[in-house]
Amino acid sequence: MARPGSISRRLTLLLTGGIVLLWLLGAAFSVLVMHEEIDEVFDSALEETAQWLLPLATGALVGKATPPGLLGEQDDDDEYLTFQLRGRDGAVLLRSHDAPAEPYTQALDLGFSETNYHRVYTIASGGYFLQVAEPLGHRQEALMESAGALLLPLAGLVPVSILIILWSVRQGLAPMRRLQGAIGARDGGNLNPIEDTGWPEEIGGTVQAVNRLLHRLRAALEAERVFAATSAHELRTPVATALAQTQRLLAELESGLTQEEAQARGGRIEATLHRLGALVEKLLHLSRAEAGIGLSETENDLLPVLRLVIEELAAQPGAARRLSLTITEGASLRARMDIDAFSIVVRNLVENALAYGDPDTPVEIAMPDDRTISVRNDCAAIPPEILSRLTQRFVRGSRAGKGPDGSGLGLAIADTILRQTGGRLELRSPVPGQDGGFEARIRLSA
């Protein structure tokens, strides 16, 4: 398995390489500029030297006096500039001691010219031509020394840059290592949020995101523990009831139980098993809701789903005469919500209204405007302290004259799914304009 790369090492290499590259580009540009400047300076020196030497050389030739530096006088050091005084015919009449005996150039063209070995400047006066020459190697040597002076610091700059950049990068990444340690210290037993002050701006958002994740994880684990404990208790009661009823039925059958008594006992067992089945179904709905099935990638038309769910519920015994569906003309029910999740929400709200509403009054399902559904049932007004808790798991209202019943999960399931999609569930009791009643209003996200 390949070893993961180091951000510090990568940044150090990139920054050092960038500095070296920029230095080389700057040095190359400087060498080009110096090349032009050196040519200008040395050409000017050639021109000035020629203008200064011409009268001296011609005077020395006419007066038969050889000034210092002319033919016959030897210096120990080589001269950078040499000259030749030539006649109209091109013959060399006078030259410096380092100048070659042969003419620099065949032609006597005034101004600057170059040979394979020299840069030559030619000037004329009184029938004489003076040529001052400079070896080409002299200029190349000066250029190379200047370039070397620019590039030589790189030998010490590169290792120093690596050390400075490496130290700077490690200091800059120190908060990331501190954050890594803080995250590594969190586990199932420690989900406390990370202190969100004192972090650099670039890491502050990451700390906040990690804290939000820890909060959701802590809430999910707590909800899972509560759900496991409460659902186990809720399942235990109907299972124990059905088992006790079955055992009693078997015992009474052995003692000569009549057929009517046996049927009554069997009916109670059946009712208990129906309740157990309904509870298991609600638990499955809640599990799907918490898995995040609510949001859809595309916008769906949910109005046909609403009609279908109401038709299915109306087909149940005793529910047909109690359900009333009213849809405002032109109202739309389009939202980015999963069709199956929407059907679960509507089914749970309507079943809740059927279970806890007055059995002699209808359950009114209405769609007053776009993306809004209202489910109303008649009942005594619910106290505010209970109303505020009805979306919690296993919190039940009271059925008129019958005591607690139902699973206490329907409203919790609907609220969970709607929050996933950006919608909300509003509960009101009493219904506006009435002394009692209960209304669950769905508002889907646009």
C-alpha cells in the first residue's frame, strides 16, 4: 500500500521549486539586460579610446616618437584593447604590442565590425585609419562572471529556503494537527463538541461542521437508545397480553369452555395481535423515516398520491363514512418529496385522526392552497403541554371515553419526514373558531 503523501513535504517542494524557478527567470532576464548594457559600455569605450588614440598615433608616426603602449614597448600583462594604425592601402603602419601583425579586417569600413576573434571600431583622419579592437572573449567573460554572481547565491538559498519554508509550513499546519487530535479523541463515549474559538479562519468552518456532525451523531445515538428501550417496552405489552390470552383460552378449553366464550376469547387475542401488527408497521415506518427517505431529487406531483391514500383508507371498515376530502380548485401539490414518504405522512395523520377523533364525526382532509394539507378531527381540546409533545415518540393523546390507545408514533413519523424535506408539521388544538378539535397541517417546501 502506497504511503500517503505529506502536505508539509509537498508544500515545501512546491514553494522551494517556485522560488528557484523565479530566481532563474529573474537571473536570465538580468543576463539579457546586462548583455546589452555591457555591449553598450564596451562599444563606448572602444569609440572613446579610438578618438583619443588617433591623434597620438598619427603624431607619433609623423614625429617618429612612439608613445607609451605602442610598438616596441612591452608590458607584462595582456591588454584588453589593442589598436592598429593603417594607411589608405590598408598596410599596418603602427600597432600596440599585443596587436597582431596582420590587419584586423580586410576592409577599412568606418564604425563597428566583428571578426571571429575581435570587436573592432574604425575611425579615420588625414588619410590614416585607426582600428581599436577588443577580444570577444573579454565580453563573454564579463557576462559569465555577472551571471555567476546572480546564480551563485542559489547554492545557499535553496537549503536555507527549504528549512524556512518547512518550518513555516509546519507552523501553519499546527492547528490542523491540533484539530486532528481533538477529533481523534472523540468516540462513542465522548461526543462533546470541540471548542470553536481560537481557530484560524480557514479551519473555523471545519470545526463548526464537525461540531454539527457530533451533535447529530449524539442525538441519533440518544434517539436510538430511547427508541430501543421504549419500543422493547411497547412490544412487550401486546406480546404478553396475547400470550396470556392464549394460555387462558387453552386452560379454559380443557375445563369445558363454551363456544361463545371461546370465540370472545379468540376475538380479544385477534385484537391484540392486530395491535401488535400495527405497532410493528409503525416501527418500520419510523425506521424508514429516520433513514432519510423523504427528499427526492426531482419534483413530484403528490396530488394523485393524496387521492389514492384517502381511497385506500376509506376502504377500511368503518372509515368510509368518516373521511371527507376537499381540494381547492387550481391548488397545486408539487414538491421535491418522495412519493412513498408522502403517502406514509398522509396515512399516519389520517389514521391518527380516525383513532383519536370522535367516531360520530367526520375527519376532514382539505387542501386550501398550494403545498398545504389540513387534517381535522373532532375531539376535546388538548392541553398545550401535551400538544407540544405529540410529535415525540410514544406520546399519545386520549381517546374519548376509551383511555390511551394507538402506538404514539404516527405524528413523530410525519414530523421526521417533513423536516427532512424542508417542510413542517403544525399542530393546533382547539381548531380556530371552535371550542375543541384537533388539526394537523402539512406545509411542504417550495
